[in-house]
Amino acid sequence: MPIVAQSTETTDWVSRFADEVIEESERRAPGKPVVVASGLSPSGPIHLGNLREVMTPHLVADEVRRRGYEVRHLISWDDYDRYRKVPAGVTGIDESWAEHIGKPLTAVPAPKGSAYPNWAEHFKAAMIASLAELGVEFDGISQTEQYTSGAYRDQILHAMRHRGDIDAILAQYRTKPKAGKKQQQKAVDEAELEAEEGSGAAAEDDGSSGSAGYFPYKPYCGNCEKDLTTVTAYDDDSTELTYACTSCGFSETVRLSEFNRGKLVWKVDWPMRWAYEGVIFEPSGVDHSSPGSSFQVGGQIVGIFGGKQPIGPMYAFVGISGMAKMSSSRGGVPTPADALQIMEPQLLRWLYARRRPNQSFKIAFDQEIQRLYDEWDKLAAKVADGSALPADVAAYTRAVGTAAGELPRTTRPLPYRTLASVADITAGHQDQALRILSELDPANPLGSLDEARPRYDKAEAWINTHVPADQRTIVREEPDVELLKSLDEASQQSIRLLLDGLQEHWSLDGLTHLVYGVPKVQAGFPADATPKELPPEIKTAQRTFFALLYHLLVGRDTGPRLPTLLLAVGQDRVRTLLGE
């Protein structure tokens, strides 16, 4: 028996949308599964901005499932969209792929070396694998299969019969042609923006507007396979349609009631699918909030198909460590697979769950990832001891699992920054990594590196792929004799205090206490004195002491956290490099 949704001011954004979706679904289709939807165009690498198109309805659908309702999360693969341009930065392609512009994505060859039959399947595969790792349950729908099988034939014929009504709606938002190249370029730029940033399929023109009038349908040419076609005649009774291709000059007459090689233009296609699938919830990108955008216009066109516009929150862009908003047409934009190489699925889910859809956020591929992991681990501790706020508990719960159960997790989730430092210092030597990690907590040593996986592997991947070579840590082979000889008495004393305490403090916590305590003891304070009990100059003394140790151990001013570095170098080698 479904649980009745109870919305309160303290619930998180996912719960609030789940309340609305359940209520709306019961009103529109009582007793039927709740339908939420996403649309993805595999026109190139599907990036982390596109992932919000999936994660927003996924989180809502999962909350609805947790309450006992049956839910379908549809992902429409817009693989029958036209191939718009050759994307930069994709391996295995060159400018020769430009000859395929205008063809359906499933008719374009996959990049060289791909194991997949076409362009669309190549880019869908990586996303499907990432969604499985993220625990996203969905029903995939290929728009190529839908259109070429004739599944939408009745909807297409209906749209053609009501082309005047559709044209009248679209005409409200069309900009009247203006003379001048600047205005023409602006129109091209706006179309390009919606195509690149839009939710669901890439944007297209409004339809064929020739001497025969307006048509919301574009055939793919029977000769060159491209959509550079114009409908020149159509008869509603016989459904005879004549089109001409402006690319190769081919023309033919077909019966639309038997013809499956074309599609509705995007601004008609999307609302048609809302009605066809009975979609209750589907978000859209920020670009769809403007007048004339696909979501806004679709809200009027959907009525022609006897449907209603879904609940559709606008979602904001996702950035990457200071990069501008992402566009799938540009090369080098990180994908979910790139993120999952360096972070556990729980962390990536949390980044999408903790922010409302209309809040933008950034995903860190630089040093910021260490701070994010620290924040995540602190939240986990608060959830465990019951001190976390309700909204934070909700976001955490949605991140670690779904209605189907918890995602696989690291048995011993050691601090990410510690694992990264160890991976950096050991440079792939797993026996060395295990030795160091086992010494972090001598009372509860790590028995196997597998206990620290997959987090350890993610941290190692981050070190190897996102930390520049000049920032990697290389421990000295020999002591810096000149520097050791030049040390004044206070510096020599600080090193002696450290060396004297190594044996007793040889653990992560112990060494942390030791390295921070040496400058305190030198200044006449207890090693465990708190910052409030110390004068400001102690912090300066600590920084000076740390810089000295880094120089003696790795030849730089900075490096991994000193306690981790000391453990990694090993007690005997530390003593040698510090001049004992």
C-alpha cells in the first residue's frame, strides 16, 4: 500500500517534488505507474551537465519508489537527431566526418577503433555504464527505433493534420526576419545555444516552411540520408507527401502512413512524447525558461496531442573547478565516467542530491576534491552519531543508496587526501602503500589494500591523471648535506625533538601531534596546548618548521601532509634524510 506523501517545510527538495509528482500522477493517471523522464542526445561525449538531466528525475523517482509506488524513469536516447557538427576533442575522428552532417546519429559511423556499430551507440555505451555504477534504474527508449518502427505514426499524421494550429503557436515566438548579417548571426547563435545546452534532443528548426506552407515533419533523404529536405506537397486524405533534398537534389513522393524515415521537429517531437508516454515529471535546462524555448512552447503544443505538460523544474548548469558552463559540442569536457574514475559513486550522487535543481555547483577535478571528501566524511560521521541536520541526512541517504539497496562502498574509508598522498609517494608500489596505510592506526591495522578500495583506486587515479608532474612528490635519495650544515641552533633543536619522538608517535594521529607540537615545546608551551592558549607567532613557527622538513625530505616548500609523508618515507629513511 503506497505511503501517503506528507510535505513539510523541513523536507528536502527531493521530497517536495515527490509529493507533487505523486499527487499529479494520481490526478492524471490513477493506479498507473508514475512516469518521470529524461532526454539525452548521444551527439558526442555525454558530460556532467547532462547528468543533471538524469539525476534530478532519478532522485525524485527513487523517493517515490521508497514510498511504495511503481515508477518508470524513461531515458529517451535522442539518437534519431541529426548529426550537427564534428565535435572537437573526440579521438578517432577527423574532418572527414563532416560529410555525415545532417544524417541521423545512428547512421553516422562510430569513431575509429570503436567496438560499437554507429556514433550514437558509441556514446550511449559510456553513459549507460556510468549510470549503472551510480545505481540509476531506467527504461531506455531509442528514438531511432521508435520512429523507424512506426510507433509514432498516428502522432505524426495527427501533427500534420493540425499543422496550422502548431504553426500558429510557434508563430507567437518567432522573430521577424531582419536585414543585416549581425541579426542573422544572432539567430544562428541562439539556435546553436539551444542545440548545445538544451535538455533532451538537440534543437532543430521549427519545420518546413516552403511554398506549400508549414509542416512540422522532416523526412531524411532517401538518397543521401540527410535531413536537408523541404516538404513541397502533402495531402491529408491520402497522406501522400512530396519532398525535395536541398543537399543532393533528390525528390520523391511517399505515403506518410507507410513511411518511417523522418521525424517531427524538436519543438513538436518533445511535447508529442510527453503525451505519448504520459510523463508527469521532466526537468529542463536553464535555457528553456525563456519565452519561445522548447519547454515553454511545448506546454502549449502538448494539448494538441491530448496531453499535459509535465512538472518541469529548471536546472542550473554544472561547472568544473572554475570552468565555464559546459557544452557537449566542445572537446575535453569531463563526463560521468571521468568523474567516477576519481570519486566514488556516493560522492558524485551527493553533489547532485544536496543542491536544489536551480542551484549551480561545481565538480572538482583539482585539489578541491580533497576538501569535498573531507566534507563528505564529516557528514558521514554526523549521520552516524545523530547530529546531522534532517536535510543533510536526506541528501546523505540518497547518495549512499537507492530504494533497491545501498551502493557498494569502501570497507575502510580512509581520508581521501591521505590515500592520495600515499598513492603519490609510492608511485604504484602496492606493497609499500599497504605498509604505510597499515601504520596509520597501529591498534587497528589495515589487513589488505582491498579494505581501502575502491576509494584508494580513485585517489590513485586522481594523482595519476589530474596532478601535474611538477607537483608530484619525489622523496630525496640522499640527505641535503649543505642545508643540514647551514641550520642554526633552533632549527637543529626542532629536528632533534622530532627525531626523539618518532618511535613513540609512529602513527597518523601520533605524528600529527608530534609535528604540530615541536614548535610549541620549543617556545616553552605544552605539546597539547590549544591554539587559544598560544600566541600568534606559534603558527608562524609551525609553518617555518614544516617548510624545513619538506625541503629536507622532498626538496620543496610544500608537499603531502607531513604525518602521511613521514609514514610513507619510513622511520629509518626519515632519520637518514634529517641527518641523524
